[in-house]
Amino acid sequence: MLRSNLKGVDDKEGENVPEGLPIVVDAHVHIFPSNIFSAIWTWFDENAWPIRYRLTTSRVLGHLLSRGVSHVIALQYAHKPGISRMLNQYMVKKCMEFPNKVTGLAAVFPGEKNVEKILKEAFNNGLKGVKLHAHVQCFDMNAKEMDVVYDLCESEQKPIVMHVGREPKSTAYHCDPYQICSAKKLERVLNNFPTLRICVPHLGFDEISAYKKLIEKYDNLWLDTTMVLTDYFPIEEIIELNSFRVDRIMYGSDFPNIPYAWDRELNWLKTSGLPYDNLKWILKKSAASFFGLDQ
């Protein structure tokens, strides 16, 4: 289990994507209306780590795109019932602000009223999938109420980015992620919805080996790299990306909710010794396949 109040890292940031890398799609970027961003910053100050980039949504997206990131996948999650429509309308507006550069995912709170209607409206307005966060929303991914989300996304061929790894955990959450999150629970979803594309962030941290085996077994599962390639968390497992199925691994930064330089993970990838073809999969091709982007 991670301790709360982890420190920030005062590392130097680059002005552009590190030279020599392939085209970069950032598959995990958070945007929110300003009042929600402010509440998130306060929560992180008290319970997690200091967020280095306290920016408005437009500046978040502009920061990455102006520095050479070719495309951004923008994510939100509804922390309570009744705000999903507002968040989805906000997401649509921000995607229009950066045409052809930002792909937005819909928010929904599992179990709230009119889940199917909320998601259909979001998809009709151009959002390309769904973002869920079990730590914040306290859902059990195997609960019956989740089936409406899975069924609709599978039938509409919309992917789900679903934070169901057990870490990073905080005692400030209203539920225990170790009780509701596990690779075994996710495997039931993968079996029950075999054509539903699911991405688990943070390489499934802290069950990285278990999730590595799952992407080898299931073609409908992807993992993203957010925050686990940066030598920030005290991870016991050695992450050898060369041994992973690279067509199921995608780069994500978790920007702006990070305690270090925006390009820290990109620099790690540049110096990793990974073959260039593997880097192309991790930095663009896997995300393009998962989210249906133009190759």
C-alpha cells in the first residue's frame, strides 16, 4: 500500500517531446471544469502528492500539443451522481476547441439514473468511449449494475478506460480498492464481454505480473503506462516492457495530475533501450487501435 503525502519532484522539464521518439499519442490526460480541478488539487495536497501543473483545461491541452504531442485522449470521471451530463457537455466543447487533436471520453457514475441514456447522448455528441475510476466511484466491476455500461459499450464498439488496479491507494477514498479491485475480477468482465475493449491504467499497478498475463490471454484488454515508468512509486516488481505484448501497451502521462515534469516518462522511454518498432506501438499504434484513431 502506498503512503499518502508523497513528495513532488523538482526535475527539469523539456520544451518539446524528446528528440528521436516516434509520434506520440498521450492516452491518459485529465480535464475538468475549473471548480472540480480546484477540488482535486486540494484533495491531492491532503492525501496524495503535490500536483505540479495547476492549469485550466485549455492550457492542459495546449501545453501538450504545443510541445509536440500529436494527439491527446482526454478523460473525466463523475465523482457523484447527477453531474455526468454536465461533464460530457464540457468534454464535447473542449474537443471542439482542438479539432482533430483531442479525443474525449464520456463520464458516467455507475448506478445513477438513466446511465444508458446519458452514454448514448454522449456518444451521439462525438465522445468515443467511457472513463471509470473504481477508487473514486466505489463500484464493484462485477456488480450487476455495471452490465448496462458494458453491454452498451460493447454493442456500440466504444472502449472503456477503467481504473480497477488496486493502487495508488489512499485512506481518503470512501471504499477500500483492495476489496473491489483485482485482476481476477477484471477477468470475469473480459470473459463475459469478449468484444468489449478495456484499458487498465498504471499497467494494473500493483498486480503488474497478473495483468501482463491477462493481455497475453485476452485480445480485448490493453494497459497504459501512467506514472509507473517514472521511478516515482516504490514498485517492487521490475518492469521489463520488452517482455510485454507491446500491441496492448499504450503511453499515458496522467497530466496534469502529476508531481514531476510532464516529459519524465517520455525520457524514460527514450533511454529504455526498447526497439524503435516497440516504441511506435507504445507511443501511438496501440492507442490508435484501442480508440479507433487514424493510423
